[in-house]
Amino acid sequence: MKSPLHILHLEDDPNDVTLAQATLETGGIRCALLRVETRADFVAALEQGDFNLILSDYSLPTFDGLSALDLARVRCPDVPFILVSGTLGEELAIDSLKRGATDYVLKHHLARLVPAIHRALQEVKERTKRRQAESKRRQYSRKLERLSRRLVTAQETERRNIARELHDEIGQALTVMQLNLQALLQSPHAEALTRRLNETLKLAERLLEQVQGISLDLRPSMLDDLGLKPALTWLTGRQAELARLKGEARVADLPHRLDPVIETECFRVAQEALTNVVRHARAHAVSVELRPESGKLHLRVRDDGAGFNVAAVREKAVRGESLGLLSMEERAALAGGGLEFTSNPRQGTEVHAWFPLKWQTPQT
């Protein structure tokens, strides 16, 4: 058997309470009613009781239904509140609904009380389900965010290790090969092999440049050793030189080193933005600006290139056809910031990212 419905009834006439209870039980609703008629008793009941429903008259000798509604919405906002009155006009009824009442029933139409209660209780169930679903969604979102952070951290760690391996092992081996080939070319017995030795030396030099470039793209050591300002200045100059652009870096001095996560994500957003400029913008000039403002760190990458339709590119990103935009947005969000694009065809593009001004924790 279902438990009875616990109802708090604000009513000064005991006969009306008896009539309401009889109406509910006739309609198949078992209930336990607690009648109160003063503000003090109503507040005490709210603080002590666990009610499924509140019924309230509109007009009482020392209290009124709208005041009771205001109190109930503060103390128990999820409990349905139904006004049951014989004096409630249309204007007051509309006002009560605007202020948060679930429904209203006129005393000479008590037959509406049962379906009104059923609707109210069903709304509570649906609201509870929505909240539970939203809570699960937020939990899943937090788990996904933690996983994304771990993946990004693992990726950067792997990039750092590979870059170090390329620089220390392969780069050094190629350097030794280069020196050996140069020594062989100076040997008096190398005349017959001069052409091949020269070709091999050029190949070693080209491979060394490629290895150094890959190492820098993976994880420039200056980002770890010197910080964000020199890394961004170097990156801007390097990308501009590769694409034969006019490049400018305006990076403000910061009082301390930033948190490594902020430095990494800011650098990666700038790197992706500059890569897009080189590949797609057909620009003549590009600028990178970094400065603190209003308690946040703001990064802006601007170009004077062809521009693009942001909405169209975003649709492609959703379909998985263009991940650069989503990658930048995700990196900024994972660092606790955000990102927006401003672009129109033939009017250039600005990538604006912002991050929290979070400083590096001093080493103990």
C-alpha cells in the first residue's frame, strides 16, 4: 500500500480542511493533513515537516496565501503549492502563478483539486528525473574533462620525450655523421668518392634540419626553459619566415612564470592558429599579441588573409572534417579559459583566446 500523501494545509476553517480531505480520498488520494492558520505555525511546519504538497487559502485573518507562497518558495522550492480559495479572482490567480504557485482551485470547484494534485506530483517526478539526468550529464562531463586533461598531459609528456630523443640521440648521431663526412672529404684518398660523399653530406644536413624542425614542432625546449614570451616570439618569427609573411609578436612582460598547463595550452593554441594562417589564409601579415587584462591572459592571433565563414567551418568541425577549430577551443577550455573566432571572407581572421592568470607554483 502506498504511503499517504503528507499535506500542509494553511486554512483557518476546519470544515474546509475536512471537505478537502474528503475530496482527495474520494478521488483515490490517501493523505495526512496538517492544518495551520498563522504565519508562525506555517513557518514552524515548513522547518520541521517533510511535506509532499502545500495547500493554502488565499485570505486568512492574520496571514495570506501569497505571503505563504513566498515563504514556501524560499524554504522548500520543490514542493508543489496550490492555492485553494473562494475569493481568488482572475488577476490574483495569474499573479500567484507568476510568483511560483503550481496551480489554484476555487473552493466551489473542488472537483479540480484531485487532477490538479496529480499534475503537480507528476511535474515533481519529471523535474526530479530531469535533475538526475542533468546531474549525471555533469558528472559525465567532469569525468570527460578530467580524461581530456590527462590525455593532453600525456600527449605533451610524450611530445617532450620524443623531442628530447630526436634532439639528443638522432640529432647527435646525424651531427657525428656530418662531421665524419666532412673529414672524409678532406682525406687525400677521397677524390674518387667526392660526388657521393657530397651527396651524402647534403642528405645528412637536410635530415638534421628536418629532425631539428620536428623536435621544435613537437615541444620547443625554450617553452620549458625560458617560458611563454620567448617561445611565442620565436614561433611567430619562425612561421612567418617559413610562409614569407610579415610577422609581429607583441608579448607583454609577466611578473612570474605561468602555470605550465597555461603556458602549454596558450602556446598550442597560438601554434594551431599560426599553422592555419600558413596553410589556408593566403595572408601577407600576421601578428601575435599576448597581454594580461581584467585578471585574465589574452592571446590574439590576427592575419590579413582570405578569412572564412565561421559557421560553415564549425559545421565541418562537428562532422569531424576540420578538427583545428575544435582542438583550439578544447585546449582553451581545459585550461579554464575560452576561445572565439572573428572572421569574414576577404577580411582576415582573429583568434582570441583567454586563460586564467595562474602562476607557476614555486619549487620547494
